[in-house]
Amino acid sequence: MDSLNLMCSVGYARRSMAMTLEMCHKVVSETESQGDLSRLCQVNQSFRVFAERALYGTLQMRDVPKTLLLCRTLSSTPRISAFVDALTLYTMDEEVTSADSSNSERGSDSAQEFPHNFWSCIAHALENMINLRYLSIHVADSANANVAWMLSKCTFQLRVFHCDLSWDSHLISFLNRQTDLIDLYILDYLDTKNLDATTITEKNAESLPRLPHSLSSAAFPRLSTLECTFAEAAMAITPGRPLMCLKTCFSRTKLDEKRAEMTQFLTRIRRSTCPLRALDIADSRYTTVFSMELLTSIVASRVTSLELRYLGTLVLPISGRQVSGDCCYHLPKLLTWLTPWSHSVCNFMDS
């Protein structure tokens, strides 16, 4: 909505306080400028509710000073923080990150510096976001990844959670409390059986009593989509959950160890309560022998063949510099149930 129309609508609203909720909603929904939305908050109570919901429903925190200011507002105004439905937090400087992509020598020097109270402010704001459903946390360096303690007092039930946080007892405790989660991405994972007590860097952060060292079997019982860097995480999380979309990566590089990992992986994911429909398994070292063994095992396993409709990224090393357009016909006939044949990549090697 342009400024002239906005001014006319606001002027009418001030003269006639009997403006319907439908009209308020229409004006707000057609207003794109955050400055205009802020001005609408001052018109009347009806406008304020709709405008504040539009302003705070979906938030992105990037700039440190603006993030601190916003967190103080959310911490001191529960009415506003209750509007937050989706939050994306970036703990990286985009300009520096872009420069690092072309100059890797700068390394950890590119990490963005935060005030000493930065994560405490984030924690207090998150505590007030009782209706948060979508949370993404992008961390640029390991120094800022060990802050899962900030989720300790959160009561919201997420549907989607993507995070780069370190895998520690605080993150496990938070995940154990999530019952509505359907989409999960985790960057880190550790064998928690021998996990030491988490070191808390914030002075005013309070530790939870008797933090758990492993995921509860009752955590996120509705999980259907999982993306994790380590196959061990997929094997730990999949059993007993209705997982349909899985993306992960083999952790082993030696052929014999990778074969054992593949066998264990397929055994564990058979315990999903739903047949897989999408499977993406990356490999740091592709070979013709193992790629074909993996393909054969996927086809032979009931859990990965009954309903599977997406298999990718699947890299098939093929000898020779040229492969005819109908090369897929030389693959096992059992692959015909894949519709479509997605993200197949041919790695041409010298013959």
C-alpha cells in the first residue's frame, strides 16, 4: 500500500473508530513498509493488534546492536513477544563471511564479536516467545556454538528447528521437551554416553539439575524430516519415529568400515514407523564398488524401497569420458520405482 492510501486509511480510522476488524486486517496485510506498520500501531487498538502481529510475527536477527535492542523489547513486553511465530538468528557478519569465501587464510579472525551480555539477552527474549514455532540458529564459529544453555527456560513447542549449536546436555534437554517437532536439522552430534558436564560461559546462566546425556525415546514423536551431518545421529534419532525424509552423510572413509556403517545404518532406519519417501546419503569418498553396493542394499531393503520416491544426491562413478543418454538403463531394473530419478551425478574417471 502506498503512503497516500495509508494516510487516507489512517485518517478515516481516526475519525471513525467503528472500523471493522476485516478492514484493519486488509490495510495491514497490504502494508509492506515496517515504518508504516509502526505508525499503524498508533492508530487504535484494532490496528495495533494486527500491525504488531505483522511486525513481530517473523523476525530475522543479524545486526548485533539491532538484535540487542529487539531482544530488550521482547524481554520487557510479553504481549509483543507472544506474537513471534518464526525466528532466524545469524551469528555471523555477511560481508566478512562473503570475503572469507575467497580468502580462507583469515580463518577464525572473521568471527563476529559480541558484547558479554549478548547471549543472555537472546535467552531472555526466547523465554518470552511462548508461541514460537519455527527457529533457525546459524552459527559462524565454534566459539559461539556452545550456547544451547540459552534454551533452558524456553517453553515453546517448535515445529521446525534448524541449528548449528554444539551437541551438549543443554541441547539434548531442550530436544527432549519438544513434542510437536516435525522438521529437525542438526549440525553437530556426539556420543553422549561419555559426555562431560557442559561448561557454561555466561556468568548469569543457570544450569539445569541433572541434565540428560541422551535423547529420550519420547522426544519429538511426530518427526518426519531429519537432516544431520553424521550417520550416527540418524541412527540414534530414526528408530520409533515416523521419519519419511532423511538426509545424512557416511562418517567412515575406509571401505570395510563404511560397509559396516551402511549395514548398521539400514538396520537402524528399518525401525522408523513410516516407510522412507526421500533418502539422501552423502559420501566423502565415492568409489564405483561401494556406490553400487549401497544402491543394491537400498533396493533390497523394504524400508528404503517400499515408498521411496527420491534418491539423491546419488553419485555413480562410471569409467570412461562419455556416457550415452540412456545410461540409466544399465542400472539395476529394480530402480524403476524411483520417480523421478533425482539428482544423479556421474563422476567421469579416466578409463
